Amino acid sequence: MRRLCGEIGLTILATGVLVYLLSLFTFSFAKVEGYSMSSTLVDGEVVLINKLAAVQRFDLVYMRIPGTKETTVRRMIGKPGENVYYKNSQLFINEEEKEEHFITEYQRPFEKEGMLFTEDFTIKGLTGHPTIPKGKYLVLGDNRPYATDSRYYGLVDEKEIIGVVEMRILPFHKVRWFS
């Protein structure tokens, strides 16, 4: 019996060490803080981060906030080399209108009140460059009127992106895959 308990303990320890080592390079968990991503993600929820995933437009990314050691989740909107701007709450990338289906429901009440959900801005106005520089990304919170994002702290360097949010895992009743 003693030997069996020792083997079980050793198996649990080895599994724990293996999972920890894998998590250093492939995945991690993060707790959402604040309301910049409401209502996609809200304060206190826990998400699974894929550190190996390639970042695609409209992915939720887990990143370090430029100039700080803090981390957060935001939505990737613009990639290097793109001309991005908003006019009347509508996204344009390289002069092509893009639909942001993930905020449509929350944008409607603002439009009914004659307000802009996303204030007008251009990449040139944010950075002084006509396009997003190489190695940089434009990220925005889904709760645009109240989000702190690239409009405030600037474009995010590629090396500051830790990974892509794959799913919400807590609370259990709201588990959801994002990719």
C-alpha cells in the first residue's frame, strides 16, 4: 500500500511538472481585469491563452500594456503596413469598410442616441505615420466608449503580445471558444 501511494504521488508530481513546463511555452491562464472588453469579457473572468497561435485580425490578444509591466486583453484591429481609420463609428482598413460583428449589438444604443461608439481617429493622427509601422499592432477594447487601448497608450509592439485568447474557462456557465 505504501508503495502504491508513493507511485501515485510521484505520478501526480511528474504530471504537474510536465504541465508547468508546457505552460511556460504553449499556454497560460489569465484573469480579465476591468471593463474595457465588456461585454465579450468582463471583470474577473478567466481565459485560456495560446502562446503559439498566429495573431489574426479581430483575435482577442493577451498582451503587455506599452510602457508598463501590466497585462490585459484587447482585440487586434490593425496589422503592420495597414492604413486604419474610423469614421462615424465605422472601421476602414486600406480604404475598405470592415464589419465588426462582435460589437454591433452594443453599438446600436449609441447610434440611436446620435452618439459615436468609436470616436473618429486615424493611424496618422495616432502615430504620425500613414500606415501601422512594421512590428506594431493597433488594439482596441470592445467597450469602445470606455476602453483604454491603442488610442491612449499607442500601438503595441509584436514582442508585447503574449498570445491569443482561445476560450473563456471561468465562470463555468459561460465557457466559450473564441477562435
